[in-house]
Amino acid sequence: MISNTTPIYYKESVGRKEKILVLCVDVDNDIGKVGLKTPIIGRSEVLHAAVQFALTKPEDTDANALFTAINIYDSMVKEGRNVEIAVVAGDENSSVRAGMKIRSELLHIKDITHVDSVILVTDGAEDELVIPVIESILPIISIKRVVVEQIRGVEETYILIGRYLKKIIEEPRFSRIFLGVPGIILISLAILYVFNLLQHAFIVTLFIIGLTMFVRGFSIDRRVAAWWEESPIIFASTLLAALSIMIGLILNFTYPAETFTPRILGQRIKLVMPFIMFSIAVLLGGKAASKTLKKDIKLWHEVVGFIFLIFLYKLLASISNLLESLPTYFTLEDVWNLLFTKGILHWFALMMIVITVLTAVFMFIEREILREARRLRSLRRMSLRIKLKKLRRHRA
């Protein structure tokens, strides 16, 4: 194997007094699988780790990246630059945890070595995850991607294919796509066969492949994982609400109706209304629980939301009753009369008044609480300044 380093960009304006960190990043933590713990700092430690890793997993591109980082470090030392070398690793199961771990380790390295900038050495895998994390801490002045050139030959090709197949089976980031998606397709085809719906197999296969491409293309899986780690309560409540709305819509579309009349529309609103109310209530409850745990003063938003939901339920029930009362052929005057007789306009006016008054009251209370909190902080700062002045006078 021949290691070929390909630079993406490089800035020559690096002063001799600036301390540069040659950083090798292993996103999926292959280094951790051989018993090495990161961060690894210093040439001798990185060399020891590179030798141990290469002896354990000689076919892995991370071994080439480690030796490339050492080579860059040595060449920069010969040039007389102030340079340090280190290795950080992420997580094999979660890109979110990988980014957080890399960030934590890099902050630790920065505190110890006091470096000013980074030369990033990577095997090219998931650079889009690593680069923003590093740039949020230190500027990147150069990126080296390590490309491994394979010797040509039939036997070597088979060996290489075998190694890639092993990667596909063993590494979660590959197995999810190359094993998970075909597995879902095969299970779907089996279910279609059991229910004698195999004629829809092509459409189902296209849907699964398209959904996978959509999710991966827009990084929806990473965003969902980040959302889950940020607030599991809101994530779970959103999923439950979406499921409830989906069930309501399915029931609505499968509702038997030969003609579309006001009466049928009223019945459909009554059918889907509990699912909509439940979905909104779950979302509000999830947000309220999250804000309660965080002791967020804006919890009153959800309180007003629940009150609004009660009025909304009454309004939708009244509207559905109105539609069921309308004849097949009706006039605008019929609708206007029913709006008054059913009390819909009265409920709407009452809802607007109550929501407006409650919002104004809660906003006033919030403003007063924040003002009092600012006043207390100001008093604490003044008290601290007075104590410091007294302490200085006492020392003088």
C-alpha cells in the first residue's frame, strides 16, 4: 500500500511563533476498538499508537492517516516551526456523539498545548462532520486527505472486495445502508406476497429507496438524532402527535361517502377532530414538560395554548353541528342564521377576548419577573463591588 496525501488548500501565512497542531481525526473511533484511548498527544505517544494500530488493523486507512500525520509533524519540525501532534476520535454509533466527543477532546488539547491553528489529517471519511466542529474551536490552515493506492491484480481485487464486505457487515455506518435498506425491501416484498399484493412490489421498492435517499441526502437522520438528544420529551410527543394525525387522516379518507355534502363534511370533521385535538395536546404537553424541567418562565405559552385548545374544540364541534344542520342546497342566509343560533360567533368572540387578556396578563407578569431578576443581579454586582473595594482598602 502506498499512502498519497492530497492537500485541499494551504495557507503560507503561518508565522514561526504561531503554534500549529497536526491533528489526526478518527471519526468512527477505530482506534478505540484496539484498546487505545484518545486524545493522544505528543509524537512518541502518537507513534506508539500508530504502530499498535497498524499491527492490529494493517488494512485500515486510519493507520496511513496516523503515519501521515507523523510525517507532516517531522517535516514541519525540520522547517523550524512550533508544532504539536495529537489524535482525537469520535463515536462509531452516532454522528452527533462523535462530533461532541471530538469537540471535547480538541478543547482539552487546546487547554494543554495552547495551539493557535490546526493542520487536519483525515482519511476523507465524513469530512463534512469534522471540519465545522474543529473550525468552531481553532482555525484550519490546511487539510490533508490520505488516499490509499491498491496494487492491481485479480487476487488483490478479491481481497479488497472481501475487506469492504467485512466493513459493510461490521461497521454500523455502512451496514445501515447496505444491509438495512435491502433487508427492509425483502421484508416488504414478503409481506406483499403474503397478502397477495406482489403487483405493488416495484412501487414499494422505489418508495423505500427514495425515502432512504431523501433522509440521507438532507441529513434528516442526523437532525432527528440531534433533536432526540436535545429534548427526548418533545421528540417523543412530536412522533406521537404525527402518528395521531396520520391515523385521523387515514380514517377521514377511507370514510364511505358517495356524494360530498355539508352533512358529510360535518361528519368528517367530527371523525378527525379528536385526533387533531389529541395531537395538539400532546405537543403542548411535551413542550410544557420540557420547560418545567428547564424552569423556563415562558411556560405560560403552553398554558394559554391549552386554554385555546379547549375553545378550539368547542368551535370545531359547533361548526360540525352547523354543517350537519345545513340542507343539501343552502343559501348564505341559512349559514348566517345558523352561526347565531349555534352560538359559533359568540364562542369565537369569547375565545379572542380570553386569549388576548390572558396573553397580556402573562406578558406583564413575565416582564415584571425579569425586571426584578435584573434588579437583583444589579444589587448583587453592586454588593460585590463594595466588598472588593473594602478588601482592597483593608489590604492597603
